[in-house]
Amino acid sequence: MLTVEHLTKIYDNGVRALQDVSFEVPDGQFLVIIGLSGSGKSTLLRCINRLVEPTEGRIVWDGKDITDATDEELRLIRRRIGMIFQHFNLVNRAPVLTNVLAGRLGYVNPLWSLVNYFPPSDKRKALEKLERVGIQDKAYVRADQLSGGQQQRVGIARALMQEPELMLADEPVASLDPATSHSVMKYLEQLNQEDGITILCSLHFLSLARAYADRIIALKDGRIEFDGLPDEIDDRRFKDIYGEDAVRVEIS
């Protein structure tokens, strides 16, 4: 269980990105967070693994208070939380296999990581993860030679190297075309349904959220505007979330 209690984030420039946000996520749920740009989606996900430090509030996962964790405790917690980024966050000049192996940095001797040494078992595991996302044949290709969809699959494989129990996906399909977006979302759905990984995924498009989410939370101006089932978002709620002038855009 992930519990977020009265979470607030105010940046140094005075921007209040989150305001008193509270919710719970049961293990194994696929939760999608929607909202306009600037609504607080990315800040919320990054507070959960403390890439962004909350200003107030508490985040508890699996009985551990993440917001109160020491550096060593946080390192151990982060090993179990995968992260997928909108812009992939790959080392472009490095081979795909090297990028995937970066997911094991929290497990190997820090001195080994400085010289890019990983045990053979980790290399075998990296190839298995690449096979799972359908690009094992790209293992020794430079990351910047891949398409956007392929790069995001590298990002998924890298996150899987952590053997995560919780996956945070921050706008994972924002840079992709509709067909590729569905391809990436189906991999996340597979991880949720077959591996039991809890997924928290931020998205812009309601149509994608409806296709994959068990539950949707909508943020507006840093506050929760809606929390419920995908089919409960009717035209009125859609306008509440996105504004009176918003038009539904379907990704099919």
C-alpha cells in the first residue's frame, strides 16, 4: 500500500505545485494521473521517490515513511521503485545494453559501477529484459540510433532491472505517436497484470487513461479534482478537469 498524506510542494520560486494532496494506492493497482501541463503530475510522482523533496506531508510505502528516510534507507527504497521518464533519460552515445544495466547501479559495488563492470548474471538479465520488450536485437546499438518508441522500451527494460514492486511512469508516451503510445502502454499493462507491479502513470490524454487505468486521479492547480473509475469521468467532470474550452482528443 502506498499512502500519500497532505502532500504539499512549494518550489523556491514560490510556485505551489501540490496543495494538500492525499490518496492511497493498493498493491497491484494501475493508477493513472491526468491533468493539464503544470497541474502537478510530474511533481507528485517525483515526490514519491524523493527526486523532488516535499515541502509538507508524508508518503508511506510498504510501511516505510519515505519522507523521513535517511540517505541509506532511501537508497534501499529506490531500488524497489522503477522510474520511466518522458524524455527517456538514456546515455545516447552508450549501447542499449549499457543503458539497461544502469538499472542495477543500486545493487552493485559503487567502485564497479565507476568502471562499468557488471557481473555476467546481470548482463544475462539485461538481455532477458530487452527480449521481453522486443528489442534484444538492439542490445549493442547506440541508444541514439533508436526510434522514440524503442528508446522508451529501453527505459522500461532499465527500470525492470531493479526488479521493482512499484513503477512510476512520468508522461511515458508524451513524445510518441498514437500507435507507439499504445505499444508502450501495453508493456506497462503487461507488467501490472502479469508481474503484479503497482503502476502510477501520468498522462495527458483521457482516452489513454480510460484504456489502461483501473483508477484515475485528476489534478488541477496542484489539488485533486477527481478520484474514481475511468468511466465516471463524464462531460461535466471533463470540463472541471481540463477547463470549459477543452475538447476531447481521442488516441485510437
